[in-house]
Amino acid sequence: MSFNHSDIRLQFPILKKGTYLDSAATAQKPQVVIDSMKHFYETENANVHRGMHMLSEKATTAFEEARTSVQKFINAKSAEEIIFTSGSTEGINLVAKTWGKENLGEEDSVLITLLEHHSNITPWIQLKDENDCAVEWVELDQNENIDITQLDKHLANGNVKLVAITGQSNVTGVRTPLKEIINKTHEAGALALVDAAQLSAHHPIDVQDLECDFLVLSGHKLYGPTGIGVLYGKRELLESMPPFLTGGGMIKEVKRDHFTCAAIPTKFEAGTPPIAQAVGLRTAIDWLLQFNWEDIEAHERSLIEKSFSELRKIEGLTILGPSDPKNISGCLSFVIDGIHPHDLTDIIGQKGVFMRAGHHCAQPLHEHYGIPASTRLSIGIYNNGEDIEKITPAIQEAIKIFS
Ligand SMILES: Cc1ncc(COP(=O)(O)O)c(C=O)c1O
């Protein structure tokens, strides 16, 4: 379908409420996603995999069709390699607390980077505390991306068993060279986990081409609902892993003193799964895929470039990360001399420009920049040049209030 931007924008009813520049936190939902979930609750709602009536069959079909949509979206070999989770956070915890718990010991380490979100830091710190393994860090190079020379050095030690890396920073918008890193990781005999929470809404993902072992994403950042995410894992790995949560749905058989697990993906989906959310996620994916990725990326690149040139008009404003907008995607963060990001973001929010202030769940990265917090501007497919033009006047007015 052609990339008619004004038409796209009209499909997001909430955009009437203000200038939304906070999509890295959660993206807004097109009307079709909202409608699909309403339709599901009105006409198909039942629990999945358990009933033998018409509604349960419909709900199960809708749920499993959503799995197939996700499989195609990330080009996984099979739908069984798609586990529905509550989000990226749960996906990473699942891997840490199953594969990690079983496979990492005193001699081993997990390699993460300074660009990670807390969701891809804290599960590994917990694992370090529980299993006595190590967590090693890769710092940034002069381009504000992963320092590949340092990555090589860590991998050469022979202790790294897993490299867990974001595909796109949720602070600076830097995209990491995933293919190169994953190749190096495999050459060193380690596995690679990709945090695609940010990347997945801005760039196509092909897990077979990347050859990553695990990948996580969140439905709500992909124009879908909250409460659903995806863990992709290579079949042989998922089959070798113990269950994460146990209970209804994930079992084959339960006796008084033991139980056996169902096959993947069910083994990892204990309890009632997010069924209506899966329907919404499927609709979001179908909706997004009607456009060409080249059009989406070109449109978003022009918005980021415009944001850079607008923000550079403001005295005392520093953009974190790369100085060239070509090297970033989806978001950027900045600080202004003498104004706390929370105060700034609060004032511009009152003027109807919605951004986010804080450490954006990336405290080690903020510590690296020597600041506690920043203001983040993040974009989605629905933003336009006019949105970006509202930022500078709003910030200028806020500066006047504080000076
Ligand atoms: C890079 C990155 N990873 C992980 C997450 C966690 O995602 P969720 O809160 O949907 O689990 C986020 C959320 O902002 C993120 O930006």
C-alpha cells in the first residue's frame, strides 16, 4: 500500500489529544487494532486450548494465527519457536532463569553493553548473584556505538557464554551492528540474545538471517496492545530448556509428586495467555506490514534529521550520543544547561508536547554521560514534520520560565 502519511495519522484517534513524541515508551494504536480486540471480546472470546465448544475453537484459532503472524514477521523457521510473553522484560527473564540458570557457572560470563535497558541488565545481575557467573560490559566507541574491539577482547577470553544486546538504544537511538556481533559471538562459541524492543517498530527483523539464538520484543511498542510480547528461541534451545513458570496449560501430565511438560511453545506459556492481546498484536503486525519498510524508515529518518536541526537552534542543549542523525533511529535524548529534564518535560507537556524525562531505564548509560536524567523525544510512523516543529518553541518558552 502507498505511504499516504496524512491517511496513516488519521487512523490514530488519540493523536487529537496532543503532540505525541513518546513512542519509545509505548506506541499509539491504530483504530483497527482497537477494533480487532473489541470484536474478539464481542464475538470470539473464550479460553484457548481447553474447551471443546465453538467459541473456544474460535479463540484458539485466533490465538494460534497470531503466533503464525509473529513467526512470519520475524521470519522464524516455525511457529513453535514463538513464545508469547507479557513483554520483552519477561522474555529476557525467561531466558536468564531457565537457560541461564542451567548453563552458567563460576567460570562463565554474560556479555552486555552500555546501551542496554535495565530489562537486559538486571536479570543477568540476578543470575550472577545466584550462579556465581560474571556479567561483563562492553563500553562505547568514539561513534557512541558498541566498541567492537572491546567486544572482541571479551570474546577472546573464552568465558563468555551469552552476548545479550539491544538492536537499538532506547536512549540515543543508536542501532548496533547486530549481524557482525552475532557472527563474532558464534565464532567464540557463545549464544546471542537480541533485545528488539525498540528495533522491531523501526526496522524489519529476520531471525534466520541474523542467526540470533533468542530475540525478544514487546507488542505495545509495535502499535499493538500492552500485556503481550514475544520470545523467539531456536527450537533446539527451547526444547532443551526447563519451564519458566509452571501451572495450567504448560503440562503434559501431572501426578501427585511430579509432572511432565507439554512441547514448545506451550511449555513456556503457563496459565491463561494474553489472548485478546495476541489478536491485537496480529492486527498491528498486519497493519504495519501493509507499508514498505523503506518508506517507513525514510519517513522516520527525515523526522530524526529535522529534530536534530530544530534542537540545535537551542542554546545550551546537548544531544546525547552520535552527532550525526544518520546514525540513529526512533529516538534521541538531550539535556539543557541549568534545567532539570523533569521540569522541562513537565512544562512542555503542559503545552501539549508529550515527551519523557528520566533515566529511561538506562542508568549505567546516563552514569557514563555523567547525568542522572535526560529528556527523550521518540517518534512513530504517525508523527510528521509539524509535530517536530512544535518542539523548539515549546522548549524556548520553558527556558524563559526557568531563566
Ligand atoms: C530496549 C528496551 N528493552 C526492553 C524494554 C522493556 O520492554 P517492556 O517494558 O515492554 O517489557 C524496553 C522498554 O522500554 C526497551 O526500550
